[in-house]
Amino acid sequence: MPVISAPYAFNEDDLYVDLKPVLDCPLYLKCEGFNFAGSIKLKAAAAMVEAAERDGVLTPQSALVESSSGNLGVALSVIAASKGYQFLCVTDSRCNLATRLMMEALGSQVHVINNPKPYDNYLAARIAYVQALCASDSRWVWLSQYTNPANWRAHYRSTAPAIAHEFPELDVLFVGAGTTGTLMGCARYFRHWHRPVRIVAVDSVGSVSFGGPPGRRMIPGLGMGVRPPLLDTSFVDEAVHVEEADTVRTCRTLAHRGFLFGGSTGTVVSGAMSWLARHDGPAVTAVAIAPDFGERYLDTVYHDNWVRALYGDTSILEPSPDARPTGP
């Protein structure tokens, strides 16, 4: 029985869902949300804070600030509350209400950018706010999840080895692309493994990370308005782009089988299913990473009015017919 004294000291790293009986897809889903921050971002947050403390950048007199669409903000809120740091999360209007309330409940401040102008996108506006704040007061420390190597190193040291241990015959790994910390940590690890592993990045349509045209993105978690500084495409075999309507449909299909996952997970699973359908050949061992669960998306992905207003396609409100349970 684990006994801990700090909330960031616990993370369940060894739970997988076999999606073959659920979606008729040969895919194992690594669940990363079983910790006190509720997402995979706790790993990166802990690693970045520890590196800043070790390097003397973060001291007891410091205050933390970070730009986040949600999950990293919650993870840093957990760590800041535990360690006694002041924390300000700079987010934007796409951040889920539940996520904002959770950060505030943990004692953090939340600043919401409601209009990106004069910048081209919300991310640029958020970063500009953070940079101005840090320039105004030296107490503020910006960890910069977008450029911080501790982000990807956290997954090189933990996430990837955990997958390698459970799946020694792994053929293909599907990883969502946001800051690309998880993607790059896993890709670097498996580049030098005992067997070739195909690394497939899953991104949202409208994200520019892999050179696609910019477009509207309303589901936080994956995708970037600028090319991620951490991304090295030489480690990635290919990228799959998923429409947000397909993300919603996949989330709701999984929910109707009892698995309430978040928007990022719906995107990754949708992209993995699409890729596996196009590569229907000899049996492969495939794993996808599920960054979080769905409680924070109840007012968005799982809210009928929100979905209708944004996508206008009522068919995505229902699960896929093939995914309905047929037994008692």
C-alpha cells in the first residue's frame, strides 16, 4: 500500500484498457489520469519544478507563472499548493470551466485571455502576458513548458520505460501532440530500443505543429498555434490529424461503454483507429497514450448544447452503432 505525504509523489503508471472489445480496434490505451492532478501533465510539472529548484531559479521567494490550456495549470496548482508557492495560470476562454475552478480551489490565481488581439492566436497572447509579467517583477518564474527540456525528459524517464516494460513487442505508439513533451520523450526513448517502434503523432485539424494550415480549435489539450519549439520531426514517423467532430464522437462512444475520457484522449484514439484501419495487415501491437479523463469536459465535449452550437452535427451526439453493447 503506497503511503505519501506530497500529492505529486503518486502516479499510477501501469493501467491499460484493451479497446478491442470496446471499439473492435487492436489498441491498448495507457491511462495517465490516475494521480492528484488528474492528467499526464503532473509528470512534466513535477520535473520542471524540480529542475528549477535544483538550478536555483526557483526559490522560496519566487512565484510561479505558466501559460496553459488547462491540465498543466492544474498540475502546477497541485505542486504549488503542496510546496507553498504562489502560482498564476494564464489561460484563455477555451479552458474548461471545471479546470479553472479546480485551479482556484487549489489556491492558484487564473488569468483568462478572452481576446487574442493584437496577436494572431491565443497562445501568442498568453505568452506575451507572461513575458510582460516576468519583466515587471523578478519574483515571477516562468517554467515555459513549450521550451523546457525537463518536459520531454520526464516522459523519457517514466512514461516510455513503463510502456516498454509492459509491451516488449511494441510495434506502433500513438502520442498526442501539444507542447510535444510527451511525444518527444517517448520518441527519443524508443529510437534506441531493442526493436523498431513506429511513432505516430496525433494532432488536431487546425494545429500548425506539423505544417498544416491554422484553423479554429475549441477543445483544449492538443494542437498548437505556433510550431512547438520542443518538436524534432526526425523522431516522428508520421502525423495524423483529427477533426474535432471525430474527437467528440469518439469520446461519446467510449463513454457509452463506461469509459469517460477527455478530449485529448478522444483525439488520440480517433487518430489511432484511423491509422490502424488504413494499415490493416499482419497483427501489430499498438499502444496509445490517454492523457486525462472526462470529468473536466462535462460542460464541453459531453454537453449537447455546446456540441450543437460549435459543430452543428447532431449525429456526433450519439455513439457509433458498432460500439453499442449487445450482451446483457
